[in-house]
Amino acid sequence: MGVSSKSAKSAQHDKLPIRMLHDRVLVRQDTGEGERRSGGGILIPATAAVGKRLAWAEVVAVGQNVRTVEVGDRVLYDPEDRAEVEVRGVAYVLMRERDLHAVAAERLQGSEDSTGLYL
């Protein structure tokens, strides 16, 4: 993803007609729900049953009491525990900050002993 496309996405999310309250986080789910490949290169269809699997999403808005994530961070969450909302024809997932399992952000990579994930 180029810098210009990321800037365009950020500009689109900055103009959301809503403001998150308290400890709420609004994320846009990554579009990886289709077919995928295993580490060995085997194609796994989207309809294949898998065990409980966490999903990645991009944070697009946060409430004033959210402390650990910022807009633009990628977060790991359980897609079974989600509330979906549609804003201007785009589907988002609404959740509390405590329901996030991990954060991946470039700002975290500069700290000592950082793995790139805030667990």
C-alpha cells in the first residue's frame, strides 16, 4: 500500500460523521475472509471449517478514554464477539478497548525489546 493510498484512507476515516464515546473502538475489518493459503502453499477455501480464529482490523476511531490504541493501528480481536455497524455504506465493527487482544503499530517498534505487537 503506497503512501498516497494510506493518506486517502485516513482522510476518509477522519470525516466519519460519528464520535466514539468512553472506551469504544471502531475498526474496519481486514478483507481476508476469502480463500487463503497455508504455510505449505495449500489453498484453503473460505467455506472450510477452522477452529476459533482471531482477526485483524484497522482502528478508524477511538473514544476519549481509550489509552492503548490510536487511529491507524492494527488490532487483533475475536470476530465472534463483535457488534457491526454500517456508516455511509461501509461496514465497521464496534467494540470496547478491553476486547482487543493485541496491537500492531509502527510507533511500538521503536521501543526497546519490542516485538511489534503490544500484548
